[in-house]
Amino acid sequence: MDKKAMRSNLLLALAALIWGVAFVAQSVGMEYVGGFTFNGCRFLIGGVVLIPLIWFGERRQAGEEKGSSWWRRQKTGLAGGICCGVILFVASSFQQFGIARTTVGKAGFITALYIILVPLFGIFLKRKIPWSLWVSVALATAGMYLLCMTGGAGVNLGDLYVFICAICFSFHILVIDYFSPKGDGVVISCAQFFTAGIISWIMTAVFETPDPGSIMAAWAPILYAGVMSCGVAYTLQVVGQKNTDPVLASLILSLESAFSLIAGWVILGQKLSPKELGGCALVFGAIILAQVPTKKRGIPDPS
């Protein structure tokens, strides 16, 4: 594995860590505000945080690239960000309201199904998937089962919502994989947050009655979710996917479930059971195997 791919994988792992800790913030924030309100606040904050990065990045890139090439990248980044933002809004909304109707363990496992759906959708896009990645997907799925399947059996409306969320996040990864090599990563990330945030606030006006006092009471989890989970982690995802395979990216990002359990143990005092520790071991094993090149071809570079 070359240095660019290793760097991209480390950025994706850091994004997964931030998202894992964000589960704690999201859980606390939902005690004060509704799902659309919470998403609207955090996505707009995430977009605002990235504006200074776009300003400085544009000045640097404008001096390095020719005018027409630079403008083309910005237009592509804006278009890609809008597409990603629509998908992000749908996925996040189904996840928020799905978790409220099912157990957290089942929701985590169903959401993790995107690590299977990404390579399946990749087949329709004529991507070649090495056997090692398929084995990694199987190991990661088994690990997610041990990590997350702690509740009862059966499928309810919440399970269906979260499954739709997993499908949407699969498309989100593939869309980012398409646009990130062609457009500016920060522009894509900023545009997707403003798009998802504006749509969320439109839905808030229709379905919820946000109370300013409740929003202020939830300032800490909203700020973490907006600055770190959105402004930092999603940007790391966009930048990190430039030099790694989308299937491998989905496996690394799936570590957020393991990190969320660790965050719950450290911050909330929740202990990991032997079953959950076994799930963590399987997921880490899947990530290691996914980075081992096959005899015929290694991890492809989508750029």
C-alpha cells in the first residue's frame, strides 16, 4: 500500500472515531429537540465551520491552477455537494427516527449493512471486487452482529427506517467516490451540509415546533455534532476517499460502531461484554485483511 492510500485510510479511521463519540452527543441532544431540528442545527454549523477553509483553499488553488480548470473543479464540487447533501438529509432523517422506534443495538447492526451494499452496488457499476474484500465484508458483518445485536428479534417500522438509512449511506459513499476526485473536497463537504441543513429546517417548520430554550439547553451536543461530526469528520471522509477503494472506505468507516461502544464505556461508564469485545476483534481483523493486496491486483486507486 502506498503512502497516499495509507494516509487516506488513517483519515477515514479518524472520521470513524469522531462519529463514534458523536453517538453520545446525539443521544443527549435528542432529549431536548426533535430529529429534524437537531440535524438542521448541526448541519448548518458544519457548513459555517468550513467557509474559512474554502476561502483560504480557493486563494491557494486559484494560484496553482489555471482559471478554467479551477472554476470547473468548483462547479463540480458544488454540484456534488448538493447531490451528497440530499442523500445525507434522507439517510440522517431515517436514522434519527428509526432509532426512536427500535433498539440501539438493532439499529447499529442494520445501519452497518451499508458495508455489504456498497460492493453489491459496485457490481452494477462494473467495479471488480477482490476476494479479500468479500471475506472482509463477511468478517465485518459478523463483527457488527456481535457488537450490535443485543436486543430482541423481529422487524418493526424502526428497523425498516434504519435499513433505508443504510441504503442511502451506501449511495452517499458511492456518490462521494464519484465526485471527490473531480471537485474540491471542502467545497463538496460544505455544500452538502448547507443542503442537508436547509432541507432539515424546512422539515422542521412543517413537522416540528422548535423551542429556542430547548436548543440552547442542547448547545453542547449540537456544537460537537456540528463542528466535529459534520465540519471535521465528513470532510475527512471526502478527502480520505480520494485515494482508497470505496469498499475499503466503508469497512474503515464502519469502525464508528466499535468506537461508539468504547465512547459509551469511557464517557458513560458502560462496560463491554465478551461478546462485544469479540465483535471488535472481528471488525479490526476485517480492516487488516481488506488492506492485503491479492496476487493479481491490489487496492485500486479511484483517482
